[in-house]
Amino acid sequence: KVLITGSLGQLGRGLNSVYKYMYGAECVTMSDIVKVPSDAHDVSSANYQFLDILNQSAIEEAVVNRNIDTIVHFSALLSAVGEQNVPLALQVNCRGVENVLQVAMRHKLKVFIPSTIGAFGPTTPRDDTPDLTIQVPTTIYGVSKVYAERLGEYYNHRFGVDFRSLRFPGIISATKPGGGTTDYAIQIFYDALEKGSHTCYLRPDTSLPMMYDTDCMASVVQFLSADNSQLKRRVYNVTGFSFTPEQIAGAIRKVMPNFQIDYKICETRQAIADSWPRSLDDSGARNDWGWNPEYGLDETVQVMFALLQREIAQKKGEGG
Ligand code: VAH
């Protein structure tokens, strides 16, 4: 039985659907600190509960009452929004992780905590960044994610907690993210369909690693089900493909020839992107537990258009 924290965010609802399909609805508990939006038809009140991850005993209560054996801890403040509220980022990204690991230790749980390319920094080699390299990030998000990686590893070797973490690139999904540096790669699709154009806050030549949602969910499911004997480390890089704003605009034009892009650079987010890897080496994940993503840039563009068109049509049908 799985508990997903931050489950109403960008990644949680996707994983909920996958686990519901695999194990049945009674095996997944979604949690967050906000009310379920009225259009979230995939979230039932039976499998949703309010949970403040800063409250360790509330996490423990959920784990005991629902007989949880795995926590997927998605609650976090992302990179751009973290810079605007450092104290809250420290609370959510560090205290939250400490609480989850403590509960995991006491109740012998498996724990997945995502890490990120943001856990690297300007002194890290930026191309084909390997699993083991310099990690001196310059954002509070990155610092907190390095802390989560090291703390999880510590709980693993000291207390035997089955901690696992993947360093995700930007995730492209048909759900809106909140406060990240890679968010443009989702917004660009909404803007393409609604306005035929997008104003990008990153320079046209800013290359970042990305991955489509379905591959991201597959990586979590596959990595969590890998046998411990297959794992050579607790934290692995995973990636799909890298592109620049100019390149994704080119891929969108293959489907929508009149699509326009212009640029209004946001200095904060540009500086963050410039401190991150341009591409990741995920050969460790491929070799050790069989990671093998399916979506490239063109497939991602096609599926995003299909999903968002359906969403827009549904909203119109509902009169919204
Ligand atoms: C962010 N999407 O932009 C996140 C991510 C790859 C970076 O962790 O902050």
C-alpha cells in the first residue's frame, strides 16, 4: 500500500492513476494540504486525505491507519518559487524529508523521494553529467535536494531504510507544474493551443534535459520494484532527451506551422537554468535496473497536443 504526499501536484495524480491501475484503488492513498479541485474526477474522497508533512505524527498516523508500506514523497517547493521563500523551502524540502525518513525508519517502509538536475550546480560538468560528480548547487531547492539525497543514504546505511531516489530532469506533463525553471516546456503547449504563440523566459539556446510524464511514472514504478540486489546506489540519474526553447518551438511547428515564439528573459530563472546540466548520463539506471525511456521530443509534442486538445474540448463541453 502506497502513500503519495504532495499528490495534487504535477506528478502525484499521474502516479495515482498508474498505481490504481496496477494494484487497485484501495492500495493508493493520496495526500496533500489543499482541497481536491472540483474537476479532479480521478481523486475519490475514500483515497484522499489531508496531510501536513511538517507534522510527523500525522504522517505516522496515516501510515499506521492505512497499513502503508511505501511512501512516495512528492511534496516540495520547486526551484524558482524556492528562491522567493527560502524559509518555507527549508521547512517543506528539509523538515518534510526528515519527518518522512523518521517514520520510514520506525515502520520499516520503502521510501521514494525525487531528486533533480537542480541538485547539480555551476561547477558540475554540464554535458552527460554522471551519477557521481560535484554537487554544489546555487539554489535553495538544489541545496535541499542534495540534503535529501545524503540524508536518505544515511538512513539507508545506518538504519536499513529502503530509500530510493531518482534525479529527474524537467518533466513534461499535461498537468500544470508550480514554480519550476523548466515550466516553460509545459506552458508552451497551452499557449500554442490557446494563442498560437509563446513568450519564453529562457534564452533560445538554453539546453536542458527533459522527460515525458509517462516515462517519469514508469521510472518510479520500475525503480521501486527493482530488487535491492540490482541497485549499486540509492540515487540514480534518469532522463529522456535534451532541447532548447528554439528546438521545441521547431518541433511544435511540425504540427502547427504558424506557431510563433518570442523571448522575454527572466534573469532569476535564466541564472538557475545556466547552473544546471545540459544533458544527463543515465547509463547507471539503464545498466543496473533496466531503465529505458520511450518518448523522444516529437512523440512528446504529439501526445501533449492530443491531451491538451481533449482537455480544452472537455472544458468547453462543461461550459467552462
Ligand atoms: C524545476 N521542474 O524546474 C523542476 C525540476 C528539473 C528541475 O526539478 O524546479
